[in-house]
Amino acid sequence: MEYESSKVSVTAPGIALRKGTILAETRGCHFGYPLMSLTIENQGELPVLETVLAPLSPETLSQLRLCDMVEKLFAILAAIPLGTGMALEALLNQYNQWLNNLEWLDEHTCPVLQLAAVNGPISLRHDQGINCAQLNKTETSTSTGKGPLTLVKIPNRPAGWNYYKQTSFFVEFKNIRQLADIPWQTELYSLLDAVWWHEARDIATSLLKEFGIKTEHENTIPVFMHWSYNCLKIINYGFKTESFGGQRVVRHVPLSIRVGSFQAVLELLSDETVKELVTSINKDQDNYLYEFLLQIFVNYENRKELRSQRVAYDKLEQWLFHEVQELFKVLKIRYQHGKHHVYNPFSPTPYIVTKDNEKLILPDPGKTADFLQNFVLAQRNDNYYFLYELTAINEANYCVVEFRLHQGNNKGSSAVDLPFNNPDRPFDPTHLSENEQQMMTLLFEGRTVQTLDNNLWLQSLLSLLESFPDLDTGQTKIPV
């Protein structure tokens, strides 16, 4: 989970602050991530403070009450004096003192959750992210002065503490087909997303019928649903002139699958399905398959006949043709070389390593943005933003499903109970709202989310702490 304090910036004379830099962290960690860390998030020219939680199960998140702790942290940030700001040390002292006075924290648990400033330039990002060459570029500060790292209110913004939220789940890729079952009438997350996911499932089914696929695998429909959903999103925004800009199309979406369509083709489709797809493509001498896709995605409402949309139609037709050709190209690579893991999917040069130990560069996932420059996608880098590597665990393939709340789509939030990121209340895994329970059911195939009895949570936490090594090492681990 990530909480971005959009109204608090960071100044650090003589120190170059870049995205992902850790300012303070807990001693307890999990999967190599601190349980809680204060990091840098860039927002335009300003380095903004962001709080990031380690990847945890709902049960552990509940036991440690980390969501409540973030709320307290942001309450302290809301009280930062205008003009003078607050030193990082003062923030940490005030927060840790509050932590020490909590009755439910004992002498063993409290040190695990206390925040301490880091001494060196440590980053949460590791090697993952978009445009790594730029993100990891060393920047020298022009400031020669020295002073404490200070948190300051961003000028010309309200003093309140509304903030962006992001909650991510690690989900089996095949389960994304469940997203087509989001109830439209309840606006479970986004009515528009619900409609598009439902359409994407219908389109994927039609595509496979036209391609003559007879050996459907568990990932076949999800792979083409995902590809279809991405196309629907681009095209629908393209026909709405007031919605131009890659930020809205790619990043300012409430629900996203952080994996690329080409990755899914190379890693998830079965050999039998790929053989049938490529056979169908090779037999098509008249671009029939492309024309079929064009009718579904671009002309299904005869938009070309509308004078106001002819420019958009031509632009999107050009983009879709390139997108389809790239898809066909990747399918043929998959057919020739078999299943392969895609490395660096978040870069302009993703690649696979063939059985002959040769590095084969794949199509650039951001290249199609060139056809929509300054039209729908503002910049190429937006296309790489949501691409993480797929992870295979026990013969199942997992991806990151992310829910985001932006100030821009926070209007009317009181009427809609946004799951996981509601701006009016912290996320509490022990008391899921109806919408949160529904979404968890969709993501995890109807399994009920286990919650803890309030009277037993302390016993569970103490059992958890028994596996902690010596706290003085600073390498405390929380078990899975």
C-alpha cells in the first residue's frame, strides 16, 4: 500500500532526492521491504513525501495496525507549520513518542514498528520501474548550503491532508477474467471500468471464435481480455477530445493489471492455442482478421460517419493496425521459440533468452504511443509505467493488480464506497466493507477473506513475534 502526501514536499540542501529514495524506515521488514518507510515521490518539479508499506497479508496488516499508523502519521503532517516547515527528526520523534504510548504495543513489538532515519541513499525501487536509465541517473545538487532535511507545505494548496492512495494485490493472472463480473449497478469500483471489462470478455470470446481456437486454456480468455481492455481504454479516450493526455489514459485509472499484453502472450498462452492462432494468421491473406478487429474496436458505432470524429477515427485506425501487427509478431515469436520469461518488460527493449542462449529483443511496448503522440498518450513512457514481470509460483502465474485513488477522480467519493482506498476511512482488513469483500471475492475466486477475532489478535501477534531474531541486528523479518 502507498500513501502519497500531495501537499507535503521535502527539502534537503546538498542532497539529490530522486523517486524511491528512503528517508526513514522501520527496523522490521518483510520480503526485503521495511514494514513502513517514508520515501520520495516526484510530482512535477517537487519531491513529495510518500509512505509505503511492505507487501503483507491482510492478517498481518491487521495485526500490526499499520493502516492506523499511517493515518496518525498524516495527522502529524497536517499540523506542519506554514513557512517554517518541520525537520524530519521532529516528525520521527513525535511519531515514535505516540507509538510508545500505545497500550496494545509491548516492549518487543514497539521497536519493530518505530521509524528511524536512514544514513545513506537507499531506494525501494531496486531495478524495477519505468525508464530505469533516467530514474537511476545521479543528479548533483546545485545547493552548497547545509541544513536538516525538512518537510514543508507545498504553496498554494489547502492545508488539509487529503492524499493519493494505492493498494496492490498479488493475484493469479487467470483470475482477472473475474473482473468481467463487477456489478455494474453498484459501481463497485468504476462504472466505466466495469463496462469495459464486461465488453472485453465478450470481445475476447468473439476473437477466439474468429481465430478458430478450439483448445482453450485457462489463460486464453484472460490474455485476450486484457489485450482487449487496453484497446478499449485507448480508443474510448481517443474519441473523447476532452480526455486527451496519457496521464488519464494510463495512470489515472482506478483499476489496472500491471503486466503487458506481449508478456502474457509469451508466458501464459498454451502451445496448442498459439499453434492455432499462428495457423489462422498465416492463412489470412486479405487482412480479414485485422478488418474484423477494426470493426469491433473502432467502427462498432459507425463513428467514421460522424464528421466530428473522422480525425480521431483515422488516428486510432492507424494505431490499431500497428498494435495488431505487433501482437501477430509476438505470437509468431512465441510459436517459434516456445514459452519464455520476458525480461525488462518496463523498458523500450524487453527481451527473452532463447534455448540457444541468445538474447532476442522483443517489440517495444511503448512504440505504439508514437502514433498517438499528443493525441491520447502524452508521452511514450506512460506505456511502460504499469509493466512488471510476471511471477511463477507453484506452476501458477501471478501479476500485480493495483487500485489507485487520485484527487482528480475523488469527486463524489462520499456517494461511492471505494474499496481499499476510501478517502474517508482507513482500510481495515478485519472489517471489510461490502464493496471490498465483493472485490476480494472476485480477485480470489470466491474464497472468503479470513479475518481475525478481535479478542485473539494479540495472541496471534505474540506468536508472530516469536520468530523474530535479535532486534539489534536491524534485520527483523516477518514470516509469510
